[in-house]
Amino acid sequence: MRKRIYILLIAIVVLGLSACSNNSEEDLQSKKWNVDATNGESYTAEFGKDTVSFKMGSLTRGFTYKISDDEISLEANGEEPIVFEVEKDGDEYFFKATTEAIRDQFGDLTLSPNKD
């Protein structure tokens, strides 16, 4: 009996986590975002089905992305992936760098819905 309860709990947790990833992905795709980085930069972001564009002034940089297990992985032109842990608080997202090198280059990111 304990084994069945244990298996049921694991199944519920797995389904819950996969639902969170899909909800985050749909939410990110539904809005334009203001991004504030701890390295002092700020820009906007727009998420498509599997791409994201970051725009600062007239400069735009694009990545493909994947969200899984509360992490987002950004990739551009075969370069090493840039991985952030994703946390949601209200209508904001926090992307926390997973390595010191990523934090130094990009900072930790706060995404809030663009009001425009």
C-alpha cells in the first residue's frame, strides 16, 4: 500500500512540474517583457514558440530556448548554452544565472510585463 501511495505522489509531482513549465512558456510567449539585469543593463524581450529576441535600443540579439525543470536554456549559433534557473513571483520572472561566468556576462535577470 505504501508503495502505491509513493508512486502516486511521484506521478503527481512530475505532472505538476511539467504543467508549470508549459504554463511559464505560454505566459512568457503571451507578453512583451522589460528585462533588468544585475549587471546594469536593461532591455526588452519577446518570446516566440522556440525563439526569444532581446532588444536594447536598435540592437537585437536572438536565441533559441528550451524550458524544462524550472530552467531556461538559451542557445545562439552553436555556442555554449546560457542557462538560468527560473522563478515566478506574481507577474514577474526571475532568471538566476547557474554559473558565475553567466552571472558576470549577463547578470541575473528580472522580467516584468511591458506596459506598452
